[in-house]
Amino acid sequence: LVEESYARIEEVDGEVQAFLTLDEENARAAARELDEAGDKGASLFGLPIGIKDNIVTKGLRTTAASQILSNLDDPLYDATVVRKLQKEKAVTIGKLNMDEFAMGSSNENSSFQATRNPWNTDHVPGGSSGGSAAAVAAGEVPFSLGTDTGGSIRQPASYCGVVGLKPTYGRVSRFGLIAFASSLDQIGPITRSVEDNAYVLETIAGHDEMDSTSANVEVPAYTEALTGNISDLKIAVPKEYFQEGVNEEVKASVRQALRKYEELGAEWEEVSLPHSKYALSTYYLIASSEASANLARFDGVRYGRRSENAETMIDMFKNSRSEGFGDEVKRRIMLGTFALSSGYYDAYYKKAQQVRTLIKNDFDKIFEEYDVVIGPTAPTPAFKVGEQMENPLTMYANDILTIPVNLAGVPGISIPCGFSEKGLPIGLQIIGKHFDESTVYRAAHAFE
Ligand code: GLN
């Protein structure tokens, strides 16, 4: 399998450009060792996996697609998720491209390369986990890990026609994840099927004493939830998810999916998430504020590549950051620093936190009556490379349907539900209650 994976990468990655770093020697050695030892019941025995490049891998280059980390060739430890995958005998094939520090929706913010959508290479794969979604869609690896702060697993999964889950906040340890916005970030699996996804989540989920925000909640056997029976399922469909800005082909595809749910015996009703119109602005205040604090450590001294063009200490800090960060990252740091500064904190950051609670309450209320919320994952299918780079606000709008889920901390999955006229995949988003990934998987699996 490892050989097949590298052969496929050799064949297609010149065009797709999903991988930033390959780990051929170590992966082959690990595979040989597994062959000799034999399968002793590990759930991911010998399966090749690709890891998003903001997840730390011991001894394997980890850059978060940023120039400031381009010299981090030899990290000292493995992220908890990587350790857990190794325990189940998955084999790391390499590291996957992303938008720099996970800021973006197209992979065009990577400081190394722009990954292409395998369905049509004139189009973006989505982001920020675009490399992770494209690698799975192109058959380079059977599964990968991505991260999702505002949609970065679900939106690229939707654009690339694969399955991507953002777990409940706290379900998966963030130890070893290079932080973007700590109160929103979650690591999750990107796979070809819902069943594969459930296997991977089962492996990586659970409490970790190295991450104080990881929850001490039992991890169920997710694969056992895939019964095919959803006759008791009550689905809420938010009317805000079909409003202007959502493309007609996407709406039609999701309505078709709802008809299939009816045929399978589930019931659905239209509901309202009244505060979702504030989600985008709330997210960009909170995420940027947290990013400005998290990225302060990359100063060329504690972390990050140091500028060679500096004579004074202050210039060394300034130049290391000016040279090391790309435009989008700088934009977020400035926005976040502004929102947190005295005199503006109450008007922006604090207000955003209050609105975040309203958005969470909207979901809590719906979940008193319904099991899942269903709508589109993204307002459009994959757009063309270069098309949205001019205007950051247009780019931010891609996440309008995924962001509320991160703000509320609930789990959400994207599964393929059709194609646009141009042959690009469309994704269906299924959102569940806190720590109820099982029902999300059950609903997703029955549709598949
Ligand atoms: N596209 C969003 C952003 O740029 C979401 C990113 C993410 O989920 N990591 O912030």
C-alpha cells in the first residue's frame, strides 16, 4: 500500500501539488517492519496517511506552509494524533499543503505552492486543508488529517468530493497542532467514505493530559453507529442556509438530498438560526484576535527563522516577522491586535464573544427538538484559481455556512451529494449535538 501510494504521488502530484514533504525512506522502513511483524489487530494496519503541515511530526519537516517555519526540519516530538495513528500502525507518507497557518479557503495562501482541485485543475481544492482533501480525492492516500477553525476540513472536502469531519471542540487533542485560533481549532479526518472516517476518529479522539481543553468524555465505537437505519431521525434545515449568495445548483443538490432523507424515513422541518448572519464578522474578530496572540511567539528568537538583514535587536524582530509572514497572516495579526487593544476591546472583541454565545444558543435550542441540522457545506462549488485573491472579503464569504459550527463548538461533517453542471463536486453538511458524532455519522452513512 505504501508503494502504491508513492507510485500514485509520482504519477499525479506534479499537477495536483498536494504534498509539501515526503517521508519515503522512513515510510518504507516502517512498512517493511509491519510486513515482518504481521497484523496483530491494529485498526489501521499498514494504511498510508498524509498529515496536514500544521501538525507536528517528529523528525519530519513541519512548516504550516509558512516561510517563518521553513527551517523546521527536525521537530522534537509528535502531535498526540500522530502518536495515536502510529499506535494503530498507520504509516505517515508525508506532509500536506495548506494555506499559511491555516488562514485561507483556497490553498493560494501557502508560501510554497498552490494545490489544484483533482476534479479540474483550473480550480482550487478549497482550504485551508486543501492538500489533505486533494490528496484523498486524487487517490494519493486513503485518508489524511486536516484541521478546521472555520471550515477548513469541511469546505475543501466539499470542493474535492470527499468526506471531512470537524469533531466537537475538545473531542480530539490539539497537542502538537500549531495554533491558529485555540478556542476554535480542531483536528479531524478526511476520507473517501463515512466508515473510514469513523475508524480514523475512533483512533485519534479522546482525552489527553497534554491538552487541557481536550474533554474527558468517553469515545464511543463510532463504526457501530453505522446501522443504515435513520427512520427515527429528526432533521432541522435552517432557512438562513438557503439565502442569497448560495448558488442555485448547490441549493438544488441539497434539496435533492433532503428528498432522499425522506425516502429513508427521516423527517425534516425548516428552522431558523437567527444569529447566523453575524457569524462571519464574529469569527473574523475572535479568530484574528487569538491568532495575533498565538503568532507572537514567531519572532526569530523563541520560534521561527531569523532574518539575516538586521543590525539591531528591534530590526531583527521586525525583519524576521516581515520576511517570514505572508500578506494574509499579517492582515489577521493587525486585525486581531486592533480588536484586542485598549479602547477597542469592549466594542469589538468582547462584543464578538457575546454574539458567539447567541450563536451557540441558537444551536442548543434547535437540538432540544432535532437530532441533526442539514444544509450545504459551502455556498458554491470550487472556484477558479486566482478568481478570489483580489478581495479578502469575497474569500472570507466561502466559510459563511461552516463558521457557525466552530463558534458553537458542535461537530459537523461534509459528504458529497452531487455535481455541478461543470462536473465539480457539491457537499452536504450535517451538524450534530456536542459529542454526538455518532448520530452525525449515522445520518451521513445512510445517505452515502
Ligand atoms: N477560511 C477560514 C479562515 O481563513 C477558515 C480557516 C480554517 O478553518 N482554518 O480563517
